[in-house]
Amino acid sequence: MAEENATSTVCPIPQSEGWSALWKNEDWLAVWIGFFIIALVLVLNQFKVVDMSKVTPSFKWATDGQIASRAAGWSSALDGLIASAEKAGEQGTVNRLKGLKDALAKGDRKEIAAAAERVDRIGGVPGAVGKEIAGHAKAVPDKVFTSANMMKVFQIFILFGVVAVLGLYFFGANIGKFIIGFPIVFLLAWLSRFIAGNASPIDWGIEYVVFALVTGLVISNFFTLPEWFMEAVRTEYYIKSGLVILGAGLLFFEIVQAGFLGIIQAVLVIFVVWYFCFWLCRKLKVDDDFGAILSSAVSICGVSAAIASCGAIQGDKKKLSYVTSLVLIVAVPMMIVMPWAVKSFGIPDIVGGAWLGGTLDTSGSVVAAGALISEAAMKTGVIVKFSQNALMGFAAFALAIWWSFKKGAETGEKPSARVIWDRFPKFVLGFIVASAFFSFLLHIDTVSATKSALGEFRTWWFALAFVSIGLETRFTDIVKMEGGRPALAFIVAQAFNVVWTLILAYLLFGGILFAVPDIK
Amino acid sequence: MKKYLVYALVVAVAMTGSAVIAANFSDGAMKQIEELKTLSRDKKDIPESFAGVKKITGEELKSWIDQKKAFVLLDNRVPADFEKERIIGAKRLSPDDMLEKGIAAAEALGLKKTDIIVNYCNGVKCWRSSGAIVLLQDAGYKNLYWFRDGIPDWIKKGYPTAEGK
């Protein structure tokens, strides 16, 4: 992104790169990396080389104190279940629940775990409670550090390292620096997942992404990071690779169904929010270049839209980094507050997901915030986000035409189909192909056997990406330019975006204008 | 170098596409199995009944066991589930075993076509007991019974179970 062309202050015009784009472009690289990992998982599973249900390391842990402090709450929850089981005459259920209550009173973790597992097997609501208690009771901190568990993490580290290096070799990045920096980024990602694996964050619903972000932010804002290290801080590369793998987890009918509504929502969001933001920028005397990049970032999809629009209008690169930072920083409170709002105000998961997908500017933050709500919210958010991303090519095209009219013939680039293609986020193609492959060509058994492994790999890419976002973001960058007016415009426009998109999400995904899409 | 990597990728993708499933059951039965698996994957209930299959409740099964009636009790789940907890006296035979090894998997347990066979798994959203019935029926087994509510119902009622290998 910003460091590719450090000597020039003008955004490079995206050139038609021909076939070499297939390995020189970060988007395409992400596609190949995603495909390679998916293919590897499928081959190893098919020939039973690796049991794909066992590659996922465990991060869950609770201290004895945390178990003890929860015991009273669990016990009173069990009382309610015992009463209703007695009413229903389910003697077996009653006995097992009482057994668990006794174990909780004694406080021996092994006994609690065994009794809770016996309750888990009853199924239904008691089963869910038993499963939760068993999960916490079994998660002794030492379990995360067993050699078998650490080995799983190490294997993933090696796999990701090799794959990332291969990709960057084609990309032409500095491999040496990357190899030194990558283990540190990976270690930070591991640390974030370890913190997120504790019982308390799990109870509060705070996911690894938040810790990854904070870890990165703290480090980058308190220490000056060496230039060699930044070679391994590759937000978009990690996020897009993760998103291609996410495609394997989305079944096609879900995209088709929500994709139609998603596209309607995206068109309405982009048009209305773009013009509102641009109008606001002029009111606040922010220049038109800045206004165009800001408006695209707010209305479409953040960083990549900002880059594309900057390219389309040949904007100032400093303005681009300013907008990029704004996008990333504003996403932090939004991705924490919005899922909380969805849960607290009882907004349906799917409406909430569509809301997040339409407002959060980075694809990764949509995933993160969606994950704080539910799987369905995350998937809907991603679908809406992709619809919006899909329109980015058109938006950049329209922007480029408008700008070329405005600036006259001086830009020298005539808008063409090529421009749309060059602006199009290629990783979206990888996502669609992965999704189609898993929806139509693979057997259900293969899809379910590889689900957890692919989910695990996706999570690692996102953890790496969020550490990187934190590392790339500086609080001080924001305050300096144009007296904070662009930041003000961005925040106000974003607030407008949040309200407008929520209204649209309710109308489109809340079952008001159309049937609620079936996403799980 | 780059070329070979691309070739390797193509080969890898092609290999995964060529998944072969050993099937010596009829197309109709295989189709039914796919439908049951899909229901289970989507967390939907398995149909209430199947043509030619008799249903049995937990209470009836308990009285059969108490009366020492001559019948075979099949636990249709995966080994891990079976080892965790099962109905006392159950033998384990999952549809997965039969799809892999054919009906020989049933014959290895000494099942005869005329035996009275009761099948159960993890309840109404579990496809394995109905799946086993579909395959056994397809292979000519006649006296099939289905305990649809399965082990969760058995546990709720507080009937005896066995744990371990």
C-alpha cells in the first residue's frame, strides 16, 4: 500500500499489468494462498494423511479461582433445571443434574468435568449448560501448553510461514526481512488468542480479534518499530487470504439469497452515504480530492476503496494514509460497540450482521464484529460486505469518469472496461470459487470433515491481520492534517452511515420487505 | 520454478475432485442416505417414520430388555460416542461402517436377516439410526425397529447405561 512508492506523493495509476498480475498483485496472491491451503487440507483429508478434526489447537483455559467463582452461579442455574426436570418426571435428568451440583459443591475440577459431561449427553437446554460447565472445568491452563497442543500451533506456524513466503517471493517482497519479522507477528497473534481463550473474555464475548488489535496498537504506539519488521506487517495480505478460506465455509445458496438483498443494500448505502459525505466535506472546506477518498472509504469498503479511489483521481498519498488510519481507528470502537448494541437492543442476528457489513469499513472488522454476535451474523455481514466490495469496481469506474470530466483531459487515462477490472478486488473471485467448490462439487462428508481445520486456518490469518492493523495504526497520524476537519467529516458521515444502514438492514433483512434469508 | 508450482497446484486440486465412495447399496438407498445427512447437517429433524420400519419407544425397549426378549440392540453411532455412554448390551454398527465395508460390516457382527434388530443413535436430529435402517433394509434385513428418540431419551428416563470400551 503506502510504502510501495515512497518517492512519489501521488498515487500510482493502476496499470494494466497483463498476466504478471496473477502473481504480482496482492489480491491474486491472496487467492492462490487461500486455494493452496484449501487444496492441501482437502488432499490430506482425502488420503487420510492427517485427521483434520485433530489439527485445531486448544486455547481455552480457566484458573481454579475462575471455576470456583462461577460455581455458585452454575449451581443456581442447575436448581432451575432440576425443578423443571422434576415437573416433567425425567428422573434420569434430575439425578445427573444433582450429581453435577454435588461435584460443584466439592470443587474438584475432574469430578465437575465428568459430571458435566454426563449432563451434556442429556441434550437440550440441560445439555447446553453441561457442555459449557464441562468446557470450563476441563480447560486447565496447563492444557494449552502441553507439547501436543504447542506442536499443533508450531505446525500451523511453519505452514503459514512457508505459504506466506512463497507468495511474497512471487510478489517480489523482501523475503529476508519477512522471515525475521513473521515469527514475531505470529507470536503476537498466538498471544492474542491465548488471552482470548481465558474464561472471562469468553464470558464477555470478547474475541481474539480485539486482543490482536490492542496488542498491535500498544506495541506500535509505545515503541518505534524497525523498518525490517514492517515487512511482516501485511494487513490486507493476511485478511484477504483468510477471506478466501472463509469462502469455503459459505454455502452458495446463502450468498445467492442474501447476495441479492446485499446488493440492493450496497447500492443504497453507497449512493446515499457517498453523496452525504462528499457534501459534508465541501461544507467543512475539505478539498475535493480528500472528500472523494473519504466518501469512498465511508460508503464502500474502507481501505481498499480508499486506495482505488485515490488511484482513480490520482490523489495525494499522504491523504490516502490519513484516510486509511482513520478507517482503521474508527473501526475499533465501532466493532466493539455495534455487536454490543445488537445484543443489548435485541436486534435480530441477521439484521445485525447486515448492519455491520454495510457500515464497518474493513472486511476484517466485519468478520470480527460479526463473530462477537453469532455465526449467522458473521456470515450475513461478510455477504453484505462482499456485495459492497463487488460494487467497488463500478464505483471507482464512475469516480474515474467523473474526475476525468472534472479535470479535463489532463489525466491521460480514458475510462474503459479495463479500468473496472483493474479496480475489482480480485480476492472476491477467490472467495466465490472456493464457495462454489464447497457448495456444488464436494461431498457433504468432506465439507464437514474439513470445516474445523479450515475455520482454524481462517482464524489464524485474521489474528495475524488484526495484529498488523494494530501495528500499522498511529493515533498521532490523525490529528495533524487540515486541522482535524477531514476526521470530523469522516466521523459525522460514519455516524450517518450507521443510522441509515440500520434502517436499510431492518427493511431488507428484518423480514419487512422480503422474507428473512436462511443463514446459519 | 513458478510453472512447476502451478502444475503441483492443479494436480492437487484434481486429486481432491476425484473423491470415490465405495458403494454396494442401491442408488435409491444411497440417495436416501444423502438426504438424511443433509437434514442432520442443517440441524433439522429426521422424518417421523420410514416405510416398512417399526418404531419402538424407550419404555418398550426397557421392557424388552427386562423380559430378556430375543433381539439385537444396535448403537449406530461413532466409536467415541459409543465408548462415552451406551445402552447396556448394545453392539456398535454405524452406517459409516457399512458405507465403507459394505454389508459385511453387519455380517461380521453375526446379524441374520431374520433377526429382530433395534437401532438407536443421538436422537431426532441424528441421521445414523435411520441411515443404518435404510442400509440394512436395502441389504434385505426384515425385522427392523427404530428407537428414534435415542440415547438422550434413555438417559432422561434414568435407565441403565454402560460406559467405557
